[in-house]
Amino acid sequence: MTALVPLSRYVRSVEAGRSFGPPAPPADPDGWGVIKVSAMTWGRFRPDENKAVPAYLVNPRFEIKTGDLLVSRANTSEYVGAPVVVGATRPRLLLSDKSMRLSAVPGTNPAWLRYMLMAPSARRQIEARATGTSDSMRNISQAGLLAVQLPDCPDSEQRRIVELLEDHFSRLDAADSYLSASLDRLSRLETAQLSALMEQAGTVRDLGLADLLEVPLTNGRSVPTRQDGFPVLRLTAIRSSTVDTTHSKGGDWSVDEARPFLVEKGDFLVARGNGTLRLVGRGALVDAVPEEVAFPDTMIRIRPDVTRLHPEFLRLVWNAPRVRRQIEAQARTTAGIYKINQQHVRGIRLDLPDLPGQHRVVADMSEAIAARNRVHEALHLARRRSSALRRGLLEAAFTGRLPGQSSDVDLAGFVAPPEPHGAGVAR
């Protein structure tokens, strides 16, 4: 087992940014901006995730530079402490109060440091040291971060590890790009087929969702985690277009407290927030009678009036372009998380045939959707395998089990651990 030392051994200083007030639009190309949490969430630095800052508030000392190692101070439990090394970036971009800049001591490779902080052994420590009452916003202090234990590793070995990891990750990146392109083609094919069937469905009316509900929209409830508590869905349950009720956790509440939030067959659940604009407001249908499980505050429940709106038709059109454009136009960011509310959802407009026409569209799409789901699942399985390989490689590097040369293609398969539901590692 590799000897461990605290992160403070490798870090000369830690610098935190400052808050610049309420949400604002992105900065102009020549203006000053401050990064959002989402700039550090997905494994690569995203300079476009920023908001404008008045010039008179700017302290140039907090300007971000190429090569900086940044860590997210506040984020969801999955991404708090997420590290990125800044590549090419625009000028006049500032650290926020939810970010930290680590300055490495001489002889420490920033890329190696980033990879070690991404390894499962380090992530477990960071998540254990993070504080906060909600899984949707956890915080890690400078002291807590600097106490994280990393391998005691000389500079020459750091360089070797970085070279090996980047060789393996470049192959996984190429495979992931192919998978993404395949998913995009699949989505475009389904959209074209749905559009053609809608043209054949007869008279189509433009109706608001608010007029098509059996009961008012309902937000779920936030509850602390308790392993043996009454189950509540995780946000990862909204997967593809069907709610996966196995993605749940125990909540610290009673059956009676959970009862108003129990999901039923035919319910349509919508994600209230996400760090990525294209995922906020995504919806999925409860298409089978579930075991008793409630939905959380991160979701909005739509219970359609089935005499006017077929639940499976709602599933078809919800994630289609027209509804997506409406959702993305209304989403607002808070602490780097895009969010929508009940008012936004109630105002969604739908192209709606009469009920027999909806049934025909659903029936005609069912075979195509079944085939789509099989391909979709295979592609997502490949993506999960890629994420598992990345975690395995990072853990092997952390624990000193990354021997060989960059041509050792089979190494990734050897080190990949089993993957839990919903897990993933961005490069």
C-alpha cells in the first residue's frame, strides 16, 4: 500500500474568491466575469459558465489564469471538491466564493494532483469531510480539503502516472465521443418520426399544461437521509423517459409524512434543477405500479387528466424540441444550477391531438420506442463502463497499482471496479 500524506504537503497556498451578488447574464467578451459552480463541475474547465461583474468591483488578484488548479468549494455531494486544471481561457475571469485556487509547491505536477483528487479514495474523504444539511449543496472548508490524504509520490512518478492516465483517457474520450454521436442520431430519428405521426393525427390544438391536470402540480419534499427510513427517489431516477424507482434512498421521515408524495402509475416527474441546461426540466413517466416510494424536492409531479392528456403521449412530447425550447428559455441559474419552478411548468404549451389521436401516436411510436430503448440502454451501458474504467484507472494510480507502458490497453479492463447505479467520472 502506498504511504499517504495530507494534501497540504503538495499545496503552497489556497486562495478563495468572493461573492458578487445576485445572478447576472454572462460577461461580454471584453468585460469582467466571475465563474459559476458549473464551470468546475464536469471534469473540464468551462469558461463560458460565468456571470458579468461590474468593473468597479473587480480585484485583478482573483483573475483566473491558464494552468490554475481550481476546486469547487460548494456543490452537490457528488461534485463538491471537484478539481479542474484551467486550459485555454478568456481574460478577465474571476474566482467566485464557491471556488478555491490551489498553488502547488515546486516539484508537484498539477495534473497529477487533479487526478489524485478525482480518485475514488480521495472522493470518499472529501464527501465525508463536506458539511451541509442538504445533498444538493455541500461545502468543503480549506482545512478539510488540505487534510485529505493522498499518495506520497515523487515528481518523476507523478509524471509517469499522468502520461499513462492521459494515454488511456484519450482512448476512452474517443469512444465516448462516438457514443454521444450515436445518441444524438437516435434522438433526431425519434423526433422526425414523432413529427411525421403528429401530422397524421388530425387536428392539433395548442393547449397549456395548466388546463390538462387532474391535480395541481406538486413539489416533492426534502428529507435527510436515513438508511432504514421510508424510501425517496434520487434525482437519477429520471433516466431516459421512464422513472427508475430502484434509484432511491432511505429518508428520515414516517410513512404518514411521505404519503402525500407517493408516486403512482401515470405520474410524470420533472427535474427541477441540474448543472446542465439540456438536462434541467427533463421528465420521465412512472409506467408501472411502483413499490411504495416518494418523490423528493428536486422533482415536480405532473398528474395529467387522462380524459384529455394520455400520460404516454406526454412522455413522447415532453422531451421533444418544442417543450425543450420553452424550458431552456425559462430556466434560471442559482449557484451554477439551472432551475425551473411550477409557474414555468404550468405555462408549457403542447401540440395536442384529440385523445384518440394521442392513442394512435402512442401506439405507432411504441415499437420504435421499444427498439430505441434497447439501443439506448446498450449505449448507456457502454458509457457506464467507460466511467467505471476511468474510476478504476484513477484508483489504481492512487494505490500504486498502475504499472506498465501506455500500450497496455488491457490494463483498463483489469483495474475497473464494479459500478454502482448512477456513478460516473468526468475526465
